[in-house]
Amino acid sequence: MGNQKIRLGIIYGGKSSEHEVSLRTAMSIMQAVDANKYEVTPVYVQLDGSWVTGETLAGQLPDKIEALRLSAKTSVINEATETGQELAIASKPGALFAMNEQMDVVFPVVHGPFGEDGTIQGLLELTNIPYVGTGVMASAVGMDKWMMKTVFAQAGLPQVKYVGLLRSQWEKGQDDVMDRIERELGFPCFVKPANMGSSVGINKARNREELKHALDVAAKFDRRLIVEEFVQVRELEIGVLGNEELMTSVVGEVIAAKEFYDYEAKYKGAGTELSIPAIVPEHVSEQIAEIAKQAFQALDGSGLSRVDFFWDEKNDKLYINEVNTMPGFTPFSMYPMLFQAAGVSYSELIDRLVQLAIERHADKGRNVVDAEELD
């Protein structure tokens, strides 16, 4: 793109419980990008699902999270906000498809459902605009814990035992479901909605009564549920960066003050400590890096992912837990901190991800779409 600035769109917010997390991520990216390299255009997805876009931010960045809300009413055009930017409602599909005329590349930082699950990625594919992160398939599979575990199993990656079930199965035969879980996994076990990020709706069940409660809670969040056996482990994480040539970060450890790394521990502190780099034997770090790359490739990942592991230190057994295809991305989030420790600064990480997005889009552009072109 020569010496011209890259027009970077940042999509944030979204219809999920991780709306606030996304705002923090967007704020951090906007404040970290080099104004000499980028022109930033904010695109805010409100909680009701409507899309709002502001004028390009030319060095005038919002100074607080509230300002990022761009709290326009969907019935009003060009309503001013605290940022001093004029707004335009882009809730009609036609306006969204025009994004590729206004932006060179998009960084979607909408976490959870309706953002990290392939939906926004599909929209961006249709608009034919380069975007940071994994594509439609990898995003969708990475969001659904049940499907992800199925892919990992096919790739021969080590996992804890699990049971997947549908909400309808739970509602039709609760005793049968609990009997199966007791028989196959025993207690304690973890119950999760398959399609929620950030530890939302997850509970530990130590007996049948707690299992019933945990399944009831998980079923409020998703129609697909997953139950995992409990193993006494340490929680280790690693970052992956790249498209086909992959770089991994150092390994970090999450030391949760609570029994497991739930939403409150993850985003509200709650005594949780992060150890970067993790104090583990070299062979464990090497094995984590290798399995992380295999998992990333099994999903057909691109751009970035944080890969989470369980390490049974007593028996020296490693289990892959999940791949997070759009991890928290503030300077104090695990993924950027892991790469900071590996020598890649936050601003440099953004630069690399933008370039990876442009490269992947160009590579996709090589595909023949008209068979007659081969004649």
C-alpha cells in the first residue's frame, strides 16, 4: 500500500456477555496503533445488534470506555457523542457491504457469540475485505467446544474425557443424562455451555444435586452442552501467531484463587495470578508449543489464537483444553503478555496481525472462481 496509511476498521461491542471486554480491547488497540501508519475507523455493534460507525479517528482517540459506546439511537443519523465524532448508522446490509470502500483491513474484536463464532467473519468474507484472525470455519469450530473436541480427537491430540449432549436431551431425560455422566466421568466434573467464551455458565459439580444445577445453568446459555471429567492440573497457555508459518510465544500459567478460572477471576481479578513465563520443565513447554501448532492447523487457524492446556504435574500428562481464536487483546491480557515476554511488543503484534490478514486475503485471491479461466 506504499506510503499511504492503512485504513483500519475496528469492529467491537457485540450481542454477548463479553461486550465490556470487547470495549476494553478496542480501546487498547486504538491507543496503541501508530497514527503515522493507520487511519482508524470505529465500528460499534450495539447490544441490540445494530451497527454504528463513526468518522475516521485522525489522532483524536477516545479517552475512556464510555466514549467508545458511540451511543447513537438507531433511528437517528449523525448524532454526536462524547468523542466529538459524527455517527452514521450502518444497520442496513447495503451500508455494511460498502465497508470495503472505506477500509483496507478490519480488526474484529467482538468476543463470544455473534463475533468470534464465524458470523462476523462470514460477513467480512462477503464484503471481500481482509480481516484479522481466523476464518469462518476455524472461528465456528473454535467457538463450539464440542465440535472443537471432535476435531482434536480426529487429530489425535490428548484431551480429558468428556460427554457432549443437547439441551433437548437434558430436558427430556434428566436422570438418564446424569446416570451416563456418573458412569462415564464420575464426580467431580465440569459442566459448560458449548458456545460461550470467557468461562460464562461454567460450574463444577461434586455430586448429583450440583450436577443438576450445573446442567440447568449451562442450558440457559446454549442448546449444546459439554461435561468434562475433573483432573488435578495446572492451567497453562500459549499464543500462536501466523498463517502457515507459525510462531509460538512463551508458556504462561493461570493460577486461579478460585477453584477454576471463571469469568469473575478472568476479568475482575478475584485474586488470580498470571505467571509468565510459567515455571515448568523444558520438555513440557516444547510439547505445548508443538501441540498448539497442531491444534491451530487442525482448525485451519490463521492470524492468532491462544491455546489452553491442562498439565497433570504428578503424572506428567498434558491435555489440550481449547483454542481461543479471538483472545482478550488488551496489553494486560494473556495473549499479548505472552508475546511481550517472547520479544514482540503490543504495537508490533498489531502490525503483524494486520499484515497477516492482508497476506491471507491476497492468497485467497489466487483461487480460481471461474472454471472457464482454466481453458
